[in-house]
Amino acid sequence: MQGHATLILCDSCGKAIPDQSSKEVLYQLGKVRYRLELCGTCLDAEMKRHNGHRGVPGFHKRAAIIFSLASADDLPKRAGGINLDLS
């Protein structure tokens, strides 16, 4: 489909961004991983918020960034007030 772009919503701020510019981010809490697609601005904020991260192969993207969390309270707040804590 030439001439068509796929937009996705950033899982943190809700901004519409081109799929190819979204960043795949994994948050690991124990043995559970949460996968989010973030815009560049939200990714920068998350990298500043967490002390360490590592790169891993992504599920949908070639590479993803993974953050290890101590508690579900450290998960980013989602746009629209939706909470990621599924426990």
C-alpha cells in the first residue's frame, strides 16, 4: 500500500507516531515482562528515570530496551490514566 502510513499511539503519552519511529521497550518485573511502544520523547524520559538498561532482540522491532523494575509502582503511567499493573 504505497502512500499509506501506519501510525501507532505511544503507550505512555498517547501521541500518534509513525510505526517505524516507535521504540520497543520492555519492563521486567520478576519473571513478567511488559512490552510498550514509546515515542522518542518518552523513551528519553524513561532512560533518565532509570539508572540502567540493556538492549535485547525485540519482538516487533529489531532491538528493544529492557528495564528491570523492583516494583509495579515503577511502571510508567499510561495515557488516559490507564494503569499497567495487571496483578
